[in-house]
Amino acid sequence: MSHSLFPRGTARSVRLRLECFEDRAQPSTGSAIHLNMIAHPAGAVGPSGGLDPAEVRHAYGFDRLPDDGAGQTIAIVVAYDDPNIGKDLATFDQTFGLPAPPKFTKAFVPGTPVDGGWSGETALDIEWAHAIAPKANLLLVEAKSASTQDLLSAVDYARKQPGVSVVSMSWGGSEFANEAAKDGIFTTPAGHTPVAFIAAAGDSGAGAEWPAASPNVLAVGGTRVWVSSDGSYAAETGWSGSGGGFSRVFSAPAYQATSVSGARGIPDVAYDADPQSGFSVYSSVPDSSGQAGWMVVGGTSAGAPQWAGLIALADQERAAHGQAALGRVADQIYQLSGRDFHDITVGGNGYTAGPGYDLVTGRGTPIADLLVPDLAGVAPPVTPTPPAPNSPPSGTTGGGTGTGTGTTNQPPTSGISAPVWYIPGFGFGFGFGFGFNFGGLFGWTTGWGQPYRGPLFNWC
């Protein structure tokens, strides 16, 4: 089954252009890197154990759009260097019949070290932003470390580059006292085309993380999606790991006036994140256990770059109709009809998903063939088939008992983490492993690429 516009075997080598950027130090926040450990049974769907681009594009309606991101530039901000990202993207493209991006630039500070965990993050972000907007230009900006200062310096660089219309950030940490003073980083520089900022909401359940908590950032929460045998959307529930809650720093912005009261609520929207319905990713940089290759990745890290791809599609359509890029996209997201979203009403993260806005999935996941045209202010290109009823297959359950009205609900630690789940693959039906990776992800694979059926371990 394939719904790709690009026949398999048509991919060509990725040409990666390198450039250095001046690392402008940001004031320290005093944050310390933290790591979380999450165990979950592995799941398997699709090639190499994960969903492939054709399945995801069909399930969320991207393949019913004429847009491909042409003329837009998506900036991906990560920490540390991935020396193999050009080759890994080419492998991903060749496997799934995608074209190489028109332009792919990697910006880095000379001497930036390599970190295998963050290389997995980089591969996820680049490969899946590209899968959603295959004709968009890609700008990868690598911070020299996972410190708040270095990551903000990379964001500052990314937002100022010509042509950048969206910046994706698949990392986060606990809120801190002076985070409002950093909020100007997530705005469009003077004289620049409008820039949208997208961030993962986190993988530790109820609680607001930064930078997703910023009112200038579109926060992406997590779901579990079910895809039928023909790739069609079947059902979706809120994911227990989805970050969500109330900011202890920011009050509710005007665009959330009818959704929350008191404090800023996150997430704004959601996307598949449960590792049981994770995404196929290729990374040849060995992780902390020395393994590399195909892996299955979940977490809200997967949703942020794909939402960035969606915004690039909308900006392409807006440009075709003489309109400016979206900029702070949440201003538009909350004004759109509920028909543009899968309203997730089952599941929970400590809070409970329900009709309309909730602190697990925000407004919901995209029905792209309706959402993109509405963001662009144009008529949908086709009349889509109504989505299936939002209920999981029989025998599954979802839950959550948390409630909130704007009160604080924060993670107990501070620091920056990459909210990624990594499902390791083994050539055998058994095995175990463990390791630590500060600010990244952990796992292992073999060249056979068969899914491991035992426990899932994640340090991020």
C-alpha cells in the first residue's frame, strides 16, 4: 500500500551545505540537564516496525492536498552535531520513495561534539518534517550543547535566516522564574517574513514545559493513533505521556480566552506520539549502547516537526494567494472550526481528554486537507471522507483523573530534555539493554531491524 506522490526509487542523494554561525551567548537560567526513565511495551506497525510516510500522510489527510512545501524553509533546532544526517536522510528518502529536499543546510558552531542520542533526535526531526513537506528547504541548526543558553542561541540564529517561516523545537524542560524574559526569542525579527515557532509539549504526562508554555509557541501534545490496513485513519486517543497543564509563569493569552482561564494552557494541538504507534526513523550514528540503524520513535518530539511541515504547507498556499506567512500560528488555530481537527475525547495524561479543548491534546490532531486550506484562507481542494468515529479498538482503555482551572501543575525537576521515545529493534526475540544519554535518547538496533518485543526503556 502506498499513497506517496513520489514513486519508490526516485530519491536522489541529499546535498548538504554546511555553514557556521556565530554563537551569541544567552543569559544563563541556571537550569541543569535532567533525564527521565519511562518503560513501555514495544509496539509494531508498518515497515521496520514503525509507521511510514505514506501511512501517516494518508491517515492525517496530507495526501489529499496539492501542497508540498515548495518555497518554504523549515528550521529544525537541536543540540550537538549529527555528522551523518545528510546520508541518513538520503537512506530514509530512498526507502520511502521521497525526493531530496531542494536545499538542505546545516549550521553549527565549529567544535560542536557528537552525541548519539541527539543524533537520533536530529534524524527524527529532519526526516519527518521532510516527509510532510518534501519540497520545503531544510535548515538544521545545531546548538553546541543541550544547555538553555546554547539552544536559545540556535533558535535566535534560525529565526533570522532568510526564508525561514517555521522553527521546530523538539526539546523542553521545566519552567523557570525568568522565562518570560526569554520570550522575545520566539518572535519574528524586525523586517523578516513572519515566523511560526513549534515545540514539543513533553513526554512526562501532566505538567507544563518550557518553551511549549510560551504564548508565542504552538505546543504539540501526544496521542495514540490507529491506522487501518489501507492506511486510513481508524481511531485516536490521548497518550498518557503527553505533556499538558497550566503554566506557572504565563497567563492565558487572548487566543485561549474561550478555552482556559487563569494561566496559559498547553498543549494547543496534538499528534501521534505513543511509541506503540511510532514512526520509522533511520540514524547511523551509534547511540550510547553502540547500536545504529532503523528504529521506531514516539514522543511529542515526533509531532513538533510534522506540525512544522503542516505550517509550511499552509504558508505555501498563502504565498500562492498573495498572503504573508502565518507567524504566531496559535492566533489562527483557536479561531478555526472544530471540523479541522480530530477531537480526541478518550484517554488522559493525569488530566482527561474530552470534547473540545483539553489539557491532553489541545484542540486535537489535524485533518490536514481541511486545516491547511482554512489556515491559508482558501477553499479545500477536495471534499474529504468524514473521519472515522473517535474510539479505540475494542478492549483498549484510556484514562486520566486530573482536572485544572489554571492552578500550577509542574514537573518537580528542571532542565532541558529531548522528549523522545526510542523503541529498540533486535534481530532476536529477546534481549535487554540500558544506558544513559544526557539530553538525548537511548536504544539499540541491529541490521536485521526486527522489533524487540520486550520492555521499552527511555532516558531523555
